[in-house]
Amino acid sequence: PKCPVSLREKVWTELRLAWLADQFGLDRMLSAKVVVPTAEFFPDPYNASELAARGLLKRVCKLMEVDVARIDFRVRPETEMPDAAGLYEQGERPTISIEQSQLDDQESLIATLAHEVAHELLIGGKKLQGDEEDHEQITDLLMAFLGIGVFAANTRVTQTNSLYLRWESWSIKRLGYLTARTLGYSFAAIEWVSGDTNPAWAEFLGRDPWCAMRDGLRYLDKTDDTLFSEELGDKYIRQRSIDEVNADLSDDSD
């Protein structure tokens, strides 16, 4: 079987998952229940109001084990956030802001809120500084690691269409930083380590991330070719000898 992502994406995903396991603990990943858009996780009615958005933030924080009481929340007009769906700002009390149009799409809003809460875990938790080259990508990956990545994978691209008289207009907006296929492969790596090669929650994934997860699980099941493996021990990161590295470079696998 073929790996569904490029070698660069594969290695990056596996090494960063290993780093997240080292920072947050493997048990946290293994015990996380995958969050899907059902009433089990989001039972409250949603009416696209700021109050309802605050309720979603409270639920997202609970699912990601973050104290919502110490986070300020703001809804800002598009003029204040022309290039961002959400914003995380450090401070004695960190602030999460969302662009006002995000209120209109509940699943997209959940993805945005989860991304900003992940910033709080990484920056507020002093795991990262915030200026790393792949900081935003790691933030997306943390969502998958903590079980709330379905929303990120399903809202990579949003498209709106309108028709007025005989004129049609459309707009397309990309959300997040990792591609749907990379997130799909991260799900495969996580589920492979967890021991579930046919997760029931996969039915909630869009086609691109679902295909990448399916193909990734087939690839990992047949090859065991990954840097993210229980064989690496508790910390998941180890120093490797020159002989080991040379042996891997001589192997036919990716």
C-alpha cells in the first residue's frame, strides 16, 4: 500500500505527534474520546448569537481540559480581523477572539475555537513560544491529538454561493493550516497506535480526510513504517545510533 501523504508530510506528522505525546502524555491521547458534531457533545441549541458562541467555547474548553474561567472572549467585526477567523492573544488573562461571520457556521466556529484553545495549551502552557516556523500546523495537529480534530479536517475549505437576478457570486475561504489529507493521516497514526483500525467515528469525516485515514491505516497495518510507535517507549523520542540511521536509509520503505 502507498502512504496517502508525501514523505515530508509523513515524517513531519509522525515526529510532531511524538513530540505532543512527550509534552502532554500518551495517556491523554489514548483516553481522549473523539468529538463529533452530535448532541452527545454539543447538546445546547445554537442560534448564531454571541451568547451561544460563549457556550460553545465553554464546551470546547471542557473537552480539551482547559479552564474557560481564565479566558476572555470577544466577537469582532471583519474589519478588525480581515485575514483571520480567530485570534489568540497572550496576557495575564488570555483572550480568544472570533470574526463575526464565524457565528453563522457552528461547525466552523467549533474548529476555530478549538484551534485558539490549542494555542492556549501550547503558548499558555509554555510548550511553545508562538514564533516557531510550524507553530500553527502543530496547533492544528494538537486538535487531532486531543480528539477534536474532526472539525478541523471538515472545515479546511468553505464555499458560499449567492444568486441575485442573473448575477452569481461565490467566495471561498481556507480555514486552518494543515490539509485535510494530512489531518486524515494524523488520525490514521493516532488510531493505529490506539489499536483501532476501523473507528466508528470515521463516518463523520469528509471524503478527503476519510480517504487519507483509510489509506494511512492500510499502509501502517502492512508496513509498520512510522516514527510514531509504542516501541519508542514512554517518551516516544530517543537518540538513535549512526548504525540505526544508516540501516533505515538503506531500507526500501519511505
